[in-house]
Amino acid sequence: MATAAKPATKSEIYRQLAEKTGLARKQVASLFDALAELIRRELGKKGPGVFNLAGLVKLQVIHKPATKAREVPNPFRPGEKMLVKAKPARKVVKARPLKALKDAVA
């Protein structure tokens, strides 16, 4: 098996985008800051809870309800019961790849 290449760092991404677009590195960094703020606003309490990134990724806030503590069969020791702790309600951000990204990878 071939060794996997290391993922690009934030600085490398900014530099590569600056070279491809002809923008200054500071402009690319400010674009990412503005994009992060837009995503926070869309996924926040007052936003719709969904953000599409140019046909590549769909970010969505999922509300997971609270669960009660319960006893379930232990999968590793048949016949024994194990206690599953209660979990509070929470919001989880899910990222789904869209068709353009799936096609680019395939």
C-alpha cells in the first residue's frame, strides 16, 4: 500500500487559492472568515438550520432528543445486562456531500 499524503494545512490552502484566483492571501483569509460567519448565522438559533456550500456540501443542524437511562443486553457477555447512561438533548451538525463532490471523488 502506498503511504497517504498529508492533508493541506490552512496556510497551504490559503496560498494555493491565492495563486489560483490572483487574490492576495489576506483577501482569501478574509473570504474564509466571512464564510465562517455566514455559516454560523445560518446554522444558529435564528437561522434556517441548513447551509449549502455551492453544490459541494450541505451542512444541517439535527436536534437529538434526550434519552433516559436504561438497561440493555450486554453484547460482549450474553445473559448480562448493562446500564446505558441518560443523555441530554443536543444539537448536532451533520455534513452531507452533494452530487458535485461525489462525482469529483469517484
